[in-house]
Amino acid sequence: MIPVATIRSQDFVIPIIALGAGWLAVDKPANLSVHNDPGRDLCTIIQHHIELSSDLRCRLGYHEAYGVHPVHRLDRETSGVIILACRKTSFRQLAEQFAGQTVRKKYIALLHGSLDVPESVNGMGEWSWSLSPGPGGRNRPAGNGPKQICMTRFHILRYSPHYTMVACEPQTGRRHQIRRHAALAGHAVVGDGRYGPRRALQYLAGKQGFNRLALHCQSLLIQVPEASDPVTVQSMEGADEIDRLFDGDV
């Protein structure tokens, strides 16, 4: 698959995966804020590129007064597919699906240690710890205060001597959900500065040159405005840095 366009900023390469009337999907790099760093975040970079391209403005039906806004959340540390809107009507239609939890989200995560094979008929395990609405921390991943029902399904892809590669499908949309559930399972996501072990972070950065969270949004199944059926928006870059760390774990 060839990207619709590739945006190159000073520090990041951002492929545009797909687009339609009032929306676009991009492959977000790790360590790039979506919208909380004005002038340098993903939305600012994308908006600037659209405004310089008459072809993209036309294909998107871009509304300059509205700008570019994220339809859903993706942590700064996480890479992968994110959908943005540049029309109010498109934003509303897409955001309602995330709020209604009808979007199927698939992530790849690299976890510390050897995760036990889940006990289930179809090979899918479930993490169902309730989580607080706000983020937790290394010593209390579930967070403080009242908890909300939460569910992450996962299956094991591969093992290496020190890591387990898993595919995750969050069924709810709590903040840092996969990261917190993995930490509660005793197998934090590799490179997680908030929930993972400090000593491992120092080793990964100093010895492996790995300075990111090993969590990647691989695909989203969603109903886009112009399609009659839901479509799968797939990451094209994949989790190359994560794969290299896993393959080098000998």
C-alpha cells in the first residue's frame, strides 16, 4: 500500500494512510503529542501541510475555519493509527462511534517477561480490572478513587527470552487502558515511563538505544462518512522499532 501523502516535519515522518470528506487517518510516530503542544503537535503539523496543498484541501473539503481536530485519543508515547477531522459534521459522526465503543481497535504491545497463555477456548485472554477515570502510576496502576468497568482482550503472538509480544483489543476506552492493565498483570509494556520498572528504562535507553513506549495502534475498524460498510484503516509503518527490539533479544 502506498500512502496518500507523506508529511516530513523537522523531527518526524508522518504518512497519511487514508482520507475522505472531512477526515483523514495518519500513522502517528511515537513521542509526538496529538494536540497538547501548540505549534509542534500532530494537529498543527497536519493542518499546516493541508493549508499548503490545494490537492489535499480539495479532497478533504477542508474547512479552514474549523481546522484539524483528533477524533479520539492516542497517547503521546504511543505510535500508530489516529483519525483526525477537519469538518464539524465529520468529527461528530466519527467521534460518536468511539464514544459508543463500536470501533474495533487493534494494538501491538511488547511486554516485560513471559506472559502466561490465557485460559480460553479461542485463545483470547481478558484483563478486566476496573480503572479510575484518571491515570494511575507505577505503584497504583488502577488509580485512586472510584473505578469504572474496563475490559482488554489479548492474545500472545510470540515469545523471546525477556519479552512477550501480544495483540490487544481494548473493549472500553479508559485512559492508558492497555498500559495499566499490562502493569496490573505484572507485565508492564516495555519502555513505559509511567507504569514500568525504572531500571529497565535505563537499560533500554543506555544499552539498546530504545527511547519509546512499545505500544502501537495497528488498525481501526470504523464507519467513515462516505462508505456504506465499516472499513479497516491499517498502519503501514508497522511497529518496526518494536520488532527490532524483540528480534534482538537473544
